[in-house]
Amino acid sequence: MEVYVNRRCIKLKPQKAIGKGGEADVYDIGGGKALKVFKSPSHPDYQGSPLEQQAACDRLREHQQKLRQFPAQLPDRVVRPEALATDQQGQILGYTMPFLRGTEVLLRYGDRGFRQTGIPQQTVVQIFQDLYQTVAQLHQAQVVIGDFNDLNVLVLGHQAHLIDADSFQFGKFLARVFTARFVDPLLCDAPAHQLILQAPHTPDSDWYAFTVMLMQCLLFVHPYGGVYQPKDPAQRLPHDLRPLHRITIFHPQVKYPKPALPYHCLPDGLLHHFHQVFEHNLRGQFPRSLLDNLHWNQCPTCGLEYARPCCPNCAQMAPGTVKEMTRVRGTVVATQVFVTQGVILQAALSGEQLCWLFHDRGAFRRETDQAVLTGDLNPQLQFWLQGAKTWVGQQGQVVALTSQGVLPGITVERCGLAHSLAVNQDHAYWINNGQLLRNGHLGPHYIGDVLTGQTRFWMGSQFGFGFYQAANLRVAFVFDRQQQGLNDRVQLPRWQGQLMEVTCTFSDRYCWVLTATQEQGKQIHRCTVIGRDGVLLGAIAAEPGGDQSWLTTLQGKCAVDNFLLAATDQGIVRVELHQGQLTCTKEFPDTEPFVDSSSQLFATSQGLYIVNRRQIQFLKLAKSSP
């Protein structure tokens, strides 16, 4: 594809793509600039969707005027359009903008697993103080963000940058799209059976979305998260309609998510404001003092972060309370394997034995308590465990730490901020210069060619799976743990919109691919099963919080042959593949006290290891294991 910027022709190549959203693709064009190109009605992502095709047509038509009239004086944190990109006839196709490197979407700051790598609550407060200033200045300039969500806020250090400025609302140009998790229910049609925008976005609706994001990042739960379990079956309603009925996490019949931070860690003033906004329709500018007076501490006894005069956990704990080493619940026997005052960062099976890495007492330590690396937690560090080896990656360089010392390092590509490396019991696999490689006694072994900077892959004990996507291109592949060559004829279910998260878990014969996407303002989770030969065997899609509760999060899954064990707040469930269908076939309610939806599961022939943030347990069933 070719576009013209300041009369200069720019050829767009897939390997230069740096972002893909529901409405546009983004490319690196060099010189610290990025180019955003709106998808045309004929884009493959809109195939078979007349409504999306018409929306793309309308969007391009409006941008012929809107981008030419874009406000000039906006806050520095807004990634604003600079030069217009056109076709040969002068029709606007997109625009250039500054290219921000090394950023993370704000969505990640509501993920407790990401945050435990070394991002404290006080850092989140500083990010929102910065974002607050930008939102207030936009409103002073008579601009409304409109579709304000955690995917159009990019975080760099303590700075919060706003992207997708072309969708801002100003003058006669309304913001017509919304994201279900952040739309103000006061703007929606309450009698309807789905969220439908009935009134234009306003500054108040921006502050509503700001408040939603703040709660998510502080407590790791959406205001309307948890599971609504009314005693009267007639009061049940779909999860996505709860905002219309103000059924929040504070509702007495909502089960609060276990992985979330207890809301009694918040100061009374902020907690009261959340109640008022989400239950009693309070609107208006967020009180700045609630941010400026928010100061977090970490309890030296239990490790909890809190913003109150004293730790709410320890204030309620009887002196000398000690957790039991072995607990029994029905048919389940749980034995405590490990507990730390620090945080567990990685775990992996080596045969039947569990290995783990944790940070405590100023060092990164293995399961033997041996310090393999000293220093503070750092979100830029990535770790992989391979038996006694600890692989460490930072800024494209990866080394292996062993008891004999540090092995020679390797250069590894990154896809976004993540290093393109995976390990199994035999080898390490990585991507460099568009080549997928594995280590060997005589040096790297070539496996196959992939798309530079755009490829994600994972490794099981017998085979690996990966894919790359950029602009109109999407290719998925499998490969053998030893042999050269990629089978790139894997057919993944097509998704639209922005890929938010993806992970995999393997058995010897199957790969279970779990994805989260944002499509037409809604979050969609999918589970896809692929055989070792690359054949698509089954798939399911669901919205978080719906009937498929095991798909509410992507974490907490463990593949065992042709079935999946999934951790939920209600206990472990078994999901089976049968004739192309994925069905929850068995529940293990006796496991409920020992797991939550963020728990990692590792299956052995004797039972299950359960890994949480600060504790590892081993579960056995009195009768035959699942």
C-alpha cells in the first residue's frame, strides 16, 4: 500500500507495523514518527460485516473534514495528528504522529501479575495525577475524549499519554463509539437489553471513565466486576447489563474476586467517592485532593499495600496467627510447599518437580533460596526457568544463570516490550533477525523464518506454536521441538479489533491458545485448541463474566492431554474437547479455598501444584485425580 505525506510517497510494509486496532493500523515510518492509516471498508478485518464496512466508510468521509479542523492547542500528553496522509487524489487516509517507544497501555496496570514485577501503588497514583492534568486541560479547550478507555492511554514512566486523538469530540464532530467497560451508564438506554449509547459523551462521562480506570488500577477489579449471585433467580441478569442496574462490587450479593485487592485498603474518602459514582450517579470532575492525599504503604508483616493509617489485614489478625501446613476440604488435601514475604515471579515443572523464582530480601532467588541475581524488582526484567538454569532478559539481551556462572548471552528480538524467547526441558528457542532458532551444542540451529518484530511464540515439551500479524497479514504456525521447519498453514479463528492479551498452555499433543481482544467496544475471550500437526480442533468465544466463567481470565490454565484444568474463584473446573466443542464437564468445588482465577496450575502424576503470589501448595484428591 502507498500513501502520500507532504507529497512524499511512503510504501507501507507489514514488518513496519507497530499497532493494530479496530479502526486503523499503525506503522513506524522512521524519524521518530508513526503513521496511522484508517481501515477501508474492503479491509479483511471487516469481511462479512456490512455494519463495520459502513462504519469504516462513514469514518473516512468524516475525517476528510475533521482532521483538517483538528484543534491546534492541546496538552503535551496528547499524541495529536501532525501531517495528513492521503492517496494520489488527495483523499485523507490517515495521519502522522510522534512515535512513543517503550510504553505500556494503561490496561496492564490493572493486571496484578504485571504490577508485581515492581510497580507499586504510589507509581499508579503519580500516573493518574499526570492523566488528571491532561483531562482537565482538554475540557478547558472544549474537547471531550469520548471513547476514553485503558487502551488509548500509553504509560511511559510516570507519564500518561493519550492516543487515538482523531476520535476526540469537538465542535460539530461527535464521538460516536464507546467501550462497554468505560461508557457512562447515564448516557445509555436503561430499558434496553444491551448497552446502547443514547446521548453524546460529555466531560462528566470522561471523568466517569477516569474513575473506572483508577479503581481498576488500584484494586485490580472493575466497579461492576465479581459474580452477581442473587438469591431470587428472577433477579439474575447478563453481566454486561449490571452497570445499567448499578450492581457494583459493593452489592451484598456480588462475590468479590479473590485476586483483587480488598477495597478496605482504600481510605474512607476515596471509597466513599467510588460508592457515590457507581451506585448513586454522582458526576462531575474527579476531586483532585483524593489523588494528592493518597499515600500507600506496604505492611512488613503480610506484604499488603494499603492507604489507611494501619494495615487492615493485620489489624484484624489475632496475634500469633499461623496458617496451617496441611488443610483438608472434602476430598482435597492441600499441603503448603512454600511461602514468602516477597513475591513469586515464575514457576515451571522440571519433570515431576516444581521449580520457582521469587524475589525477597533484595534478591531474586530460586526454590533452594539461592540468590541468582541481586537487586530490586524491575518490570523490564523477564525470566524463564529451565531446570536449574535461570534465563534473564533485558532490552534484547538474554543470559542463562547457572550454578557454574553466567553462560554467554544471546541477542533476542522483542515483540512490543516482550522478548521473543521460550524454553522447554531440552532447549531454548528465540527469534533474531527474523529467524526462529534453538540452541545446540555447536551453536544455534535454524528452524524457520518469521516476521521481524511482530512474532509471538510459545513452547511446549514436544512442539511450539506461534503467530505474527501486521496490517492485513496474519500467519499462525507450529513447529517440532527438534526438527527444522515451520508448518504455517494453521487456521486460527479470525478476530477483529485489538489484541489485548494472548497466552498458551501445552500438553504433549495439544496447544490451547487463549486470547483477549477488544471488538466493537466489547472484550472477547477465546480458547482455541490446535493439534501438534497444526489442525484446528475446536474453539469457543465468550465475554468475560458470562456463562463460561472459566474464560473470565486467561491465566490459571493447565493442559493435560485432551482436557484443560482451569482455576476460578469457585474452584478448579475441567474443560474437555469433544467433537470440536469445548465443554466444562466437571467441577471440583472442594478446591475452592485453595485457588482463585489468578492461580497458576501445574499437573503431575501425583497431584496439582497451585502457585499464587506468595504461596505454593500441593493438592491431592483422595480419589482418582482429574
